Amino acid sequence: MGVVFLMWLTFEDVDTRYLIPLAVGLCAWLGIRFFLSRTGVISIARLGLGGALTGLAVTPTAVIFISFKSGLHAHGFPDFPLVQVRDVLYSRPWWALVGLLAGLGLGVWMKRKDGREELGSGDSSVEPGV
């Protein structure tokens, strides 16, 4: 992730197609590390909330990246026009929804996976493939 970020800094582009995946990747990595590394019961609601919070963090992370890149290059004009910064800021509810749905999906998948392991681990009377 760090290498990709350093490569992105060198490009003289004014497009957000590389910026947004960087912000999503960093927030997803941090969200997974934070919300899945905690001990205790992992509930679907907890993962949904964690996904929504992770999605909400995408926009500020992207704005921080924009500010960092604009300050690093020190042009007479910003690398990203205000219209693009506004569009990134307006996308915040969508990223929250995407994070919520991803967290809920991960929670359902983990619950189903845990349920299969519990059912199949101690029941020797059921043959596989029947």
C-alpha cells in the first residue's frame, strides 16, 4: 500500500480514479484490523456498524491525501480543483452505505461459515455429499 501511495504522489494528474481506491484500501485495511482483531463475540450488527464507520472514513482520508499531495507539490494552483474536492465530499453517504453493506455481508458470511463448522464438526451421522 505504501509503495502504491508513493507512486501515486509522483503522478501529475488531477483525476480521482487513483485517489479513491487508495483511500478505500487504506480504510478497509484499518477497519478490518480494528474490528476483526477485537476479542469477544462478533455480531452482524457490530460488523455492520464497523463497516459504516469505515465507509465514513473514506472521504476524510481522500481529502487528507488531496491536501498532502497539493501541499507537497507546491504549485501555484491546487492539483485537484475545488469541484473534485466537493464531489469527493458529497460521496460520503455513499461510502457509508457501501461500508455498511460490506460489513453486513461479511457478518452474514462469517456467521454462516461458523454455523457450518459447528454443525459438521461433531455430527458424524451425516455423511458428506448426501
